[in-house]
Amino acid sequence: MEKLNLLSRLDSVSTRFLINTLDKADPRGVEHAFCVAEVSYALGRILDHDRYSADELWLAGLVHDVGLLGIPKEITDKKGKLTNKQRKYMEQHTKLSKFIIDHLFEAPEISRAVLCHHERPDGKGYPLKLDAEDIPFMARVVAVADCYDAMRSAHWLLLKKSHNSAVAELRENAGAQFDRDVIKAFHLNHDPICVAYDKAQSMTVKELLKRI
């Protein structure tokens, strides 16, 4: 596991603060954050964008759901279908995440990725109803990593999906829910991504902190 080169001393302190806060508030949520960060990082290395680094994608994946700390537990832990009112409340977590990131980091691109990771290429996402190329690149990557882990480990699924089933569902939704290029990169390189994911699932907070 490579050490990040992205973080300044201040950003490192902020990241450690968030990790420890998440771990105390929601250990399952921090496991999700680990997994999304590592899959985002792996995808970032594969996609090799000329503007955004894999390290930035790692951090965006790690903090993408920090706003859930501000959503009531009866909503975030609900195993059945959310009511319309609960769903609208839940959707506020992207704005809350951006608010927190803006006050802890000087990282506007990561902040915008966090805000937009539930946007969709077909324009049916939230909170801004962006579509296609208007969705920030990092948000498109984090969206795929987020959904992959949700299918593999989410507590509200009666049957967790296998790696192959999760990849198949991602491919079925390419172009509508997910960016086609990101899904193509995931599909063509799913073996190393799966290895990164498996390592993330067994990662401890202590091991994660060594990365920073």
C-alpha cells in the first residue's frame, strides 16, 4: 500500500480527524469509506487522467459520505425502502459532505467530486441534475466505486452480490447511471481492482492511518 503524496501537513491532520470521527460514529461506514477510496485509487491509476491524480481520487473516495454524520441514524440504518421524505433528507448528505470538506481542506476539486458523486450521465441524479460531461471526472469515478461496494457489502441487501454479479450490474447501467469510460476501465481491469477491494475490506484504521 503506497503512501499518499497529496496531503499537506494540515490536510493530513484533517483526514486523520475525519477517519477517527467516522470510526467512532459508524464503523461500518468507515469500512465503506476504505473500500471506495481503494477502488477509486485503483481506477485512477488505470484511467491515468492528465489532470487528476490517483491520490486525489483516493481522498475523494474516502470522504465522499462524511455528510452522513449529519443524517439521523433511523434513516441511514433503515433496512427497508425509504419514504419520499426520508429519501430527500438522505440526499442532503452530499451537500453536508461538501460543507465539511470545504471547512477542513483547501481542495475545491475534491469538494465538488464529493458533492456530485450521485449525479448520473442521464441527468437523473442529485443534487444538481448534471449530466454527461458536466459531471466532474472524479465524481464519475467515485460513483462507480461507491456503487460497487454498496452491492458487495451493504447491510440492507438480503443477498450480497458477488464480484461478477456486481460488475455485470455496473455494465448494464453504463451510460445511464454510470460513465461508460469508467465502467469500461473497471470491466477490462477488474482483477486488480478486485484485489485492491479485498485488501481494503480487511484494512484496519491503524493500517489506513499509515497511508496518510
